[in-house]
Amino acid sequence: MVNVTGSDRITLGRLGKVHGIKGWLRLYSYTDPALNIIEYRRFFTTLGQQHAELVMDQVQEQGSKLIAHFKGYDDPESAQRLVGAELQIEAGELPELENEEFYWHQLIGLTVTNSEGQLLGNVDRLLETGANDVLVVKATATSIDKHERLIPYLQGTVVKRVDLERGNIEVEWDADYLL
């Protein structure tokens, strides 16, 4: 999962507590698989009220966890300032996807209509269930009702078409499903 925080920056992870005496920190990756975050070394973040650029100069697995070191943060005191920082990259740095593949952040906010043309709402977020991803569709002022819907993201069967230019997802989903 990759989270969007704006039109041009994508959040790939977050920094946790300080690890050891040389400024290392626990690294929580939002990428899938989690190790994909190590493909990036330069991140943007906000520290207090200041925007900052961080350079990850070392990263390693420690069991099932990741720890990372950032250039210029070489002791526990300086690294402590990074705890809780969100790690963002420019959206253009993400790899190109195959045809009919989309990043989650591209789907969030799109309107969802069914094959009857009924507006079900907007994609609020996505859930990873193991079997398939699920669109969480929240009602809007102009949707057919006020219900939140969980719609399986199954391309071809449930999800008929994703049109990023028009900002719409067409689904094969009756209005009374999950009510």
C-alpha cells in the first residue's frame, strides 16, 4: 500500500523509535512488498513546521523488521527528531505500471458508478484483505443514498473500467448490495 498526501508527493513509510547509539531508526514501510522502500534513498518530510529532505544512507533487515540510518543523524539525540516522520517521494519516481494496473493513490477520490449509471460515491480508501483489495466507497451529497460500500477490486468481473482522466470507476455492483 502506498498512501497519497498531495497531488505530487506519495508517502511510502514512517520512522519509528530510535534503534541503538548510532542514530538508526525503525522503518515502517507502506510499500508492498515492504522491502520495496529500499529502492528509494531520498525522501521529503516535515519536521515540526519545517520541510526537510532526508537521505537514507543505510538500511537493513533485522528479523522481520527494517531499520534505517539517515545522513547527518548519527546519534540518538539527533535521530530522535525524526521519530514519527512520514517519508515521501515525488509521485513521478514511482515505476511505470502495466496497462490496467493502478497505484492505490490513483484510485482514491474517484467517483464510483454502477453499470446502471447510479452514483455510489467516491473511493475513500482501499483495504487489503489477502484474497483481493477492496474499495471503500463513501456516499457523497449526490450519490444514490448515504451508505458506505465495500466493493471488491476484481478487474473484469466487478470493476469494469477505470478512467483516470474522467475520474471514474465503473463497477458491476447493484445499489442494494451490502445494505
